[in-house]
Amino acid sequence: MNRSLFHGWRDVFSFTFKQGVSTKKYKSVTLGVAIALLLAGMAISIIMAFVQQDDEEEISDLKVVHVIDESNLQVLYLDGFKEAYGEKYPNVSFKTEEGKAEELVQKLAKEADPDTGSKDAVLHITESDKGYLMSMYLPENSAISKDDGEDFLSALTVVMEQSKLFSSDIPMEKLGVVMSAVNTTLLDAGEDEKSIGEELVAFALPFIFVIFLYMMTILYGQSIGNVVSSEKVTKLMEMMLTMTRPYGLIWGKILATACSGILQMVVWVGSLVGGFFAGHWVAKEMIYPEYTNYLIEVFNLLKSKDGSTAFSTGALILGLLTACLAFLFYCVLAGMVASFADKAESLAQTMGYYTMAVIIGYFAGIFLPLSSLTGGGPGGLLMTLARIFPITSAYLLPSDIVVGNITVVESILYVGILLVTTIVLILVTGKVYKNQLFYKGAGFLSRFKKKKKEEA
């Protein structure tokens, strides 16, 4: 950049930045949102710990299950139950009985300890035209709850399915084929299969970033519009033009406002991440020692994949820098659009074009990843074009870099295009702003030039 062309921009930047970040509104919003995100990050980890603690299977008190088998199955594969559900039912044993279930359950009730209650149950298996029926009888003084009995029957249903297969005439070498599950997945050529967690993170992170960037660009775009246009009709412009040139003036204003927004973003993201790891420590040390943070596990899984740059240190740094560049791009775009407003009253109408560009980028960031998940793929032609076009690439590139949707070379190429476009936009914005001031600007500039001529 020509130094003389942007002469004085540092003074404008310093003045505008200090003026923006020193307001009570800026401080209160930054601090309030930071506290809210800090608590939200802690809540994510802590809630996961409580959910895992509640989902932890309680050990059942059930001990002996007296089985009356009238199913005529050749094999009743009860060992399969112990293999599958041994953690919840470690004390369960099966005892084959004969006779009537009602009489046996009455006998168990009489033999049970009156203080602790009976921990036995009777399982009656019968065959009918509609299939097999499993009936479970609990003694009157049973220590086993009805809910526990229902859970036991649900678990035993899997065993019955296995018993039916073992009792069939299917050869053992083919039985494994019959019992194996069938799963489906759709992959591009050369692509590794992704878990549900990986798919969720790959979808959720871009979605959250797009919403966040949309809110910031709408909020700060309007702020930049006000900053650019408000001083066109005041005598403050005369003093500024004695210190700097129009290019430096507009660049200093835009950069200062963008940096105040970036500072907010850094504080908010830091609060969210800090709260997340603080909540992780609290959950691990104080709530549930066996707690597993699934998000951290997914991040580590993505990082450990061969050839993947997802959530690596380099990807996180480049993604953060790209997010800042994306925000700066929209700030410069807002400044350029606002420069066309010849007076403050026409700013709202002029900024409508900026809002349209923001909305286009927002919907592209929301819907293009969804369409790629249904078959287009992150490397599809539509996604490639969207990563080249700056209005949409600003919304897509940061999260694509972080989750590893694009390679390092592609990341550098797309970010380079966005950077060059931003620089060109800065020069165009300065040119537009200069033309508006000296050729199509407010009346006071004409008086300013006339006054200078008279003094000369």
C-alpha cells in the first residue's frame, strides 16, 4: 500500500478504537455475553456428567431366576444373557424347574426373608401359534421392582432371538452370517467412514459459526455505516482532513470498528472454551469420576485420523485468523456501501445492499453444508465455487479449515483469494469515499476548499 495514500490512518484508528471500546454499552455487552458463554461452556460439560451419572446402570438385586421352559426350543441360550448383561445382573443365575409357575412363586414367597424380601423370580416360557411368550412372576414380598422386572424381560428378548436361531436347522458355519447386522453408509471415493459424533461436530460447528458471524456482521455493519456517514455533515471532517487523507480516514475508521468487534469475538470464544474446560474439570473431579467428555473424544478422534488436519494447532490458528479476516471483509464491505450515502438520512436505504450480501452469505453458510451432507460432498463443485466467492467464502472457510473439510493447500488458496479481495475492496472503498467527499459530498467541503483558497 502507498504510505502517503493512507497517511494518518493510525491516528484515526487510535481515536476511533478508544472511543468505541470505552463506552459503557460496549463494556457491558462484552462482559455480559462473556459471562453467559462462560456459564454455558461449563453447563455443557457438567450436564454431560450428570446425564452419564444418571445413565449408569444400577446393579440389580435379582439373584435366582427359576425357569419353567415349555417353549419346545432345542436350545435355550441363557449364557448369552450373562455375556451381554453381566454388569447389570452380576448375581443372576438360572435354575430349571418343573410344575406350575403360580405354585412355585408362592413357595418362593414363603421361603423369603421377611426383612429383605425375596430376590428370586419365576420365568415361564410357552409356545403359541403367534410365537413365544415369556411371563415373569414376582413373589408378593419381592425386593425386585416391576420396572426392574420389565427391564429383565426386555433384555431376555434378545436371548430368545438367539435361542430361536440356535434351535433351527441352520448349520453353525452359516449361523454367524444370519446373526450379523447389516449397516449402511455413503462415502465418496477414498473417504474414510465417519462416526455419528464426527458428523455431528462437522455439522454443528459451521452452523454455530455462521449464526455468530451473521449476528456480528449485521450489528457491526450498521455501526460502521453510522461511523462513516455521521461525520460527513459536521465540521469535525475539516479537522480530520488536515491530519489525514480520505483513504487513511476511512481505513482507520473501518479497521478500528472491526478490531473492536474482533476483540469481542476473542473474549467471547475464550470465555466459552474456558468455561467448557472448567466445567470438564468440575465434572471429572467433583461430580462423576467416570465421566467421559464426548466432545473431547470426538475432537481427538478427528485429530488422530491419518492425513486429517481437523482441530490441529495449525488448523485452529488458521481458522481463527480466517474468521477475523472474514469479519474484516464484511466490515470493509459495509464501509464501502456506506460511503455511497451522501448524507446520514440516506444511510438506511444504502445499507440495504449490504444487508442483502450478508443474507446471501448467511443462507449459503447454512444450506450449502446441508446439501453437501446429502450427497454433494464437501469437495463438490457448488461448495468449491462458494469457497471462491468472497461473500459466501467468508462464512464457509473458517469452519471448513477447523474441521478439516479442505486440505492445507486449498485453505491457503481460498484464504488468499479472500485476502486479496479484501485489499482490493479497501482501495475501492477509499476511492468511493474520496469521490463522495470532494466531488459529490456535503456543502461544507465546498466551503472548506474555498476557505483554503482564500487563505492561500
